[in-house]
Amino acid sequence: MGYTLDSLVSQNTNKDRFEVVVGDDGSSDETAQVVEAYRDSLNIKYTFQEDKGYRPASARNKAIRLAEGAICLFVDSSVILHPDCIDEHIRFHKSHVSPVSAIGYVYGFDHNEESEDLLMRLVDVKNPLASVKNLSKHKIFHDIREVHYDKYNDVLENLRAPWYYFWTCHLSIAARDLAVVGLFDEGYDGRWGVEDNDLGFRLHRHGVKICLLRRAKSIHYPHGKNKPARQREGFANCQYFNRKFNTLETRTFLDIYLDAAKSLVDLHEICARAATYEVIS
């Protein structure tokens, strides 16, 4: 988390223009002490909830309720932001009259474990600007969603299910839109995954455009993951997600979930084919 906070200190945005709210989901490390060390360099707040298993939805909701800004920028604790990142999100939201959300670009996300040593050599956690330049030269470290971004010319808002790419490791939403759709669904707590897709689904249904903000760059720094456990938990949450909404898109998402966990599957293309088949039939 220190790397993430350091990158926030290094933002080109004036520090009085943003606050940082750290939502602690029952960690047993020294997160509170780490936050305290940044009191003089950031307008920072801290909220903690008891450890009752993995509960990202409720942890984020507590942080949202504590926040005072007009825009909520979600950043995972393993993400390092480019110095222009907050400025880019602010400019994006100011440039739109209609409701929008912005998906930031994430280098190194879900990289191949075999390439981790190279990734760590290319990333200087104290210099995100140079690190982003380094990673941009290596396709294997481009955002895992890049193949779809390129295919759809960076225009996600016109797709059937832009919420498919709505991952809270790095994205921004207007606080008023979060309030209208009801924040994160805490029914996902206890298992990893899909609570962010659910929020994106509700925002999309409410008319909030989900857009790619390529200029807002970041790095997903390596940390340990139990991928098989995450896939099992994510699939269970995907079943819950489909029971809630039961649309062609959510049913298809459930059908492809385990395959998509291994390699990103084009949900939109599959849904388009399925919809065409239903019309012809």
C-alpha cells in the first residue's frame, strides 16, 4: 500500500484538490500505522472493519460514505498511479455533461507469472513516470483488456456489456451516480470477484456511460494471488450476479466465466451472435 500512497503524493494535482480514503478490510498488518505516516503529505482518512473474511464491497462502501469529493476514484492497494492520473480523471469528468465513469489503463495487470521478474526490473516504484514508459514498450505488460480496447477502437460505451471491463483496480465514478444506484452490493462479501461488474451493470442500466480513459495510466504491482481459489469464488459470485439480473448478457457472462478467468473472452461478440440466433429462430 505504501507504493500506492507514494504515487498519490507524487500526483501533479494540487493536494488540496483531492482526499485519500483508505478502506481497510480487516487487515492484520500495520496499515493504520502506514496511513498515519502520510498525514503530513496527504489529506488522508482511514476506515477499518473487523476481519470477517474477504469483504471488499462493504469495505469500499464504508470508504465511500466517508469521502467528501464529487468524484470517487477507486485504486487497489497494489496499483501505482502515473503522476498525471488524477488530473486526467478530473478533466474527463469535467468534459462530460451526461453521467460517465472512467476505466483507467493498467499496465502489468494479471501478467504471466513467468514474466514477473522482468516486470519488477522494469518498475521503479519511486518513479511511476519512467516505469510506465518502460512497460509501454513491452506488449506482454499492456492492460490485459487491450486486445478488446483495440478491437472496439477504445469505444466501450456502445457495447452491450461495458460492465464486463468495469474492474475497481482503477476507475472513477461521480459520487452522485454511486448514490443513485446504491453503492456496492454487500451480498458479494465473503468471496472474491464480480461485485465491481455488478456495480458497473447497475450504472450502465441507469444510463451512466462506461468509458475507457487511456490517458489515466497506472501499474499493477505484483503481489501473491491464489488464482484457483479466486476462480471458484468468482464463479459463485457470478451465479449470484446472474440470479439477480438474468439477462442474455449475465447468462453469457456466467457461461464464459471460467474460460474468461484464464484468457479474456469477448462477451460482446458472443452475445451478438446469441441475439442474432434468437431473432432468426
